[in-house]
Amino acid sequence: MWRNRCIITILILFLFLPCVKAQSEKAVFPLKEILAQISIQHDVKFNFIEDEIVVFTIAPPPQDWTLPDKINYIKDKTKLKITIIDQKYYTLYNDHKVDKPLCGYLIDQETNSPIENASVQILNTNTITSTNERGYFELPIVSPNNIAFRHQSYVSKDIEVKDLYVGRCPIFNLIPFSQELTEVVTNRFLTAGISKKKDGSIEIKPKKFGLLPGLIEPDVLQTLQQIPGISSTDETISNLNVRGGTHDQNLFLWNGIRMFQTGHFFGLISAFNPSLAHTISVTKNGSSAFFGESVSSLVSISTHSKSIEETKSSISSNLISSEFYSKIKVSKKSSIEVSGRRSLTDFFSSPTYRNYTDRVFQNTIITDLTNTITEPVKSKENFYFYDLTLQFQQKVGKKHEFWIDGIAVRNNLKIDQTRNTIQKNSSLSQENIGGSIRWKTTWNDNNSTQVDISSSYYNLDATNEAIQNNQIFVQSNTVLDLGVQLKTPINCQKKSR
């Protein structure tokens, strides 16, 4: 029985001890109230400057103490000087030999969490401190100036010194700072002619920054490889890998026409005529659902101009091909644009063409038959390519525009191989033909409607007769893509508050 009573007593002590301790810790009062009680009890008067004593909070002395004991107690707790003027009048003051710091807490107004590393400064002085992980700060009583709270994530706040002269360390709430940043559009991304748009896409205008090192003309697909994240694993310009994807995971559009063939000469030359004023829009991720079918990226190539330009033409040639370009202004509101390019490789074999041939056919059965055939083999290649584009632009009134576009791309290769009296003929034909009709109406600055009707036809025919045996390999592939799209973008401008 006695043992059980001891256990119960111990449990009761453990339960009530924190409460007793909390009550004892909270049993403190402002010094001004304690002086008022002593004045009434002992019939005395205390003279003081309120700003010097209001910051002190202490536990009241026992009421049965004498007046001198209580005065000595206050001196010991506050370090204030108390001078006896006569038997009923006392003066309290702080001689600043021992300064009691001003203190406070900075709290987030929305989350009630402490604000760490906020600067707390006495204005017009060099006295500055910062809050700790609990949002707590201390300042010495050295100046009547106001106090400033500063933090990069919160709205700045100034208070008067008297706001700190309270019984306990006060709590100050700061409002989180939010600012809508001005939209920044990078007009020059890497170099002139490459800019980053608001929707995250990258716009390229090869004509604006001219030729890249080592090139003789502004090749469209060679330019794309200057963008971070776009590369070619086999070092060809028409086999692009975007963010690790394969080439067929990219969606290529030329004036809204889907392109299945993007290169000549097995990827060494772009299929798009460099004489045209191309504008290339590249979206590496987050492409619009309006396009679709672009797992890796979207490459939209456009030759449309906003205005009807003046008539101009050009003819050029190099050791691989010849090309022409002509834009005819039919009227103030219409124009026709025609371009074409044809290789010279089937007429004469230039050093450039031979280097390209060695690059394409190296380590293949066309040029490397020594491992399987000991007898000499004569090989003759006949290769040519061409591309044609046609564009008609018509403005109807002030709001309507009409385009008709067409493109044709073709590669043709024939290889004749002879060994003694045996002759084998192989061929490869690859073509891509497409057309589109576009009608666009701009209703106002924030609303427009665009209708696209497009078609794209791709055909591949290949025959390979092996010289080392009697096998014939035939490959054929045909793709027909038809599409009708209606696009109505609406620009909802955000009203400023």
C-alpha cells in the first residue's frame, strides 16, 4: 500500500511540475506596474523616463519585504540607478553603462513561420543585426531613431523605437513580397538571327547572320545544329537528334507541309533551297498540341513574308549544283515566288562531288568489295537531285491573306557494277511532293482564324543486285499524308491590378 501511494505521488508531481514551472516562468510583470504597487504599499513616489523602464519585465518582489530590500532587488534585476531624493521620492534612470537590448521577432504574416536572415537596422546609424532561425533579433538602446526591417522576400517595414519598449519581445509580421516580372524576349540567342520567343521556341533566320564557318551558303539544317540540344550522331545535316531522340521522332513542316525527306545526297545537303528567306521555329520540348506527332521536337520552316515584297531574282552555282530564285510582285496585294535547284553531278565529276561520294559510300559494298571478292570490280555511279518550290501570296482586303505552296524533292542514284562478264545494276529513287493552301483572317489584335489544307506524298524505290551472288534486294515505301487544320488563337490579355 505504501509503495502504491509513493508511485501515485510521483506521477502527480510529474504531471503538475511543468504547469508549476510554466506558471513561475510567466509570473513576470512590467516594471512600471511593480513600481506602482510599491508606491501604494509604501507610500512613495518614483520618478523615471518611461522609455527607459518600459522594456523591463521582472517577477515582483515578495510583499512582506521592506522598501530598501525591494529597491535593491529592482537594482539587481534591471541594473538601473535608483537615487533617493528624500524619504518619499526616488529617481530611476539608466546610465547606459549596462544596456538592456531591445528585442523582437519577425514572423511571416501568411505562414506564421519565423523569418531568418532578415536585416534589422537603426536608421541613420551603422547599427545593424539580423534575425536567427527563430526570427529573433536584439538591438542596444542607443538611439531614438526608427527601426527598419529588410528582407529580399518580404515587403520592407519601418517601426518606431517605442514599438520595442514593451513588456516582452514583440512580434512583427512581414508581408511576403511578390512581383510580376517584366517579360524578357531574347532577340539575340547565341548570335544575331537566333532569338528565343515567349512560348519557349527558338526562331532562326539564316539570312540575318549569314554563312556559318566552312559553308558556302546558309544551309537550313546545318544552322539547326548550332542550337544546344540538337546534334547529328552520324555527322550528316539531315539526320538530327534532339534531346537524344531519333530523326524520325522530329516533325518537320515546310509552310505547313509535312516533310518526310529533308536532305539530298544521303543527308549531306539540305533539301531546302538556301536562296529562300527561311524562318525556322524550333520547339525542343513542350510543343503545342495543335501540331502533335512530335515526340522529340517540332521544326517549322516558313518562307511566308508579312508584306508583298518587291520583285527580285538570283542565279547561283557551285561545284555540286545550280539554283535559281525569283520573286515577282504581280500587284500591290499579290506575289509569286519560284525557286529550283538541280545537281550537276550527272554531267561532270567535280572534286567536291568525289569527296562527297567517298564520304557517303565509304565502308559499304559499293566501294569496299575486297573482303568478299578477289577479282577486280568496276563501279560506276550516276547520281542527281533536284528540288522545286512554288508559292503564291494574295492579300484580300485588310484582314484576309491567302497562300498556295508547293514543294518537290527528289534524289536518284544508279550504280552499275561489272566483274568480268557479270554486270549488276542497282538503283535508289527517293521523292517527296507536297502542297498546301492556307487562309488566314486577322479579326483584331487578339483574335485570328487560320485554315490549312495540306498533303504530302513520299515514295522510296530501291533495288540492290549484289555482285558477289545472285540475290536481289527490293525495297519500296510509300506514305501519303493528308491534313485539314483549323486554328483560332485568342490572346487573353491580363488586366493589371
